[in-house]
Amino acid sequence: MASFDPGPADGDFGPRTCRAVEQLQQCCGLKPDGVAGPQTLAALAMLLPHQPQPGRRLGPHFAETEFACRCCGLVRVNPRLVHLLEQLREQLGGKPVVITSAYRCATHHRAVGGARQSQHLLGNAADIAVTGVAPREVAAAAE
């Protein structure tokens, strides 16, 4: 499950699978109850590489395509990342947060010299810019 190890496929929703579901839920900002319900399955689908749906909004101010890899066009995005970016936008007085890089496939990541264990590879990170706000201010607001 997208970096969460439920163990070998055995057709049983056992303790390892439940633990992997809870880890996924916690990572995505969902209630970690171990139940693979609709919200959990939607979060999992977003974390798996996929083609973005044209016009699909992930939040009031972010389109799915903004998170796509600049190399292959695939996207992986953690719903929690979108939520945090929406909060950051609000904290910065509603100024638009521009995503300059989000998900990177391994090929693109190597081409830009990305860190070995970068969260960009998993859809958990985004590089951003906010017009009229110094990077130091953006970083302080993000903290």
C-alpha cells in the first residue's frame, strides 16, 4: 500500500493489514481506525501514481494537475499536503500559493538532483512560491 507494508497478499485483513491502513490514515490526516472505508480508499488512490483528471480540484485553490510530475505527467499527492497548503494560503492572507514542483517520478527526480529519500517521490512534498512574500516569511508561516 503506497509505502505501507501490509505483508504478503493472503486474502486476510489481518493485523499487519490493519496496521498498514492505520499508518496510511495517519499519514493522510485521517482518523486512524484501521477501516478501509471510502475516505481511506480515496486517499490511497491519490497516493498511487495516476493520470490527473482534467479539471479535478483537490481543494478550493488547487487543481490536481498542479501536483503532476513535469516529466511524465503522472501525479501522486497526499490529501494532507493539499490541506496544509490550503491552511498556509489562509495564514498568508489568501495570497495564492504557486506549486513549482510536487510529485516527481524517479527519472525526473534524478534529473533535478533530488535527495535520495525525498518526499517528492511519494507525493508528500511540494516546492512553492508566494508572490510578494519573502521565502523566509513563507517558511515561518509553514512552521
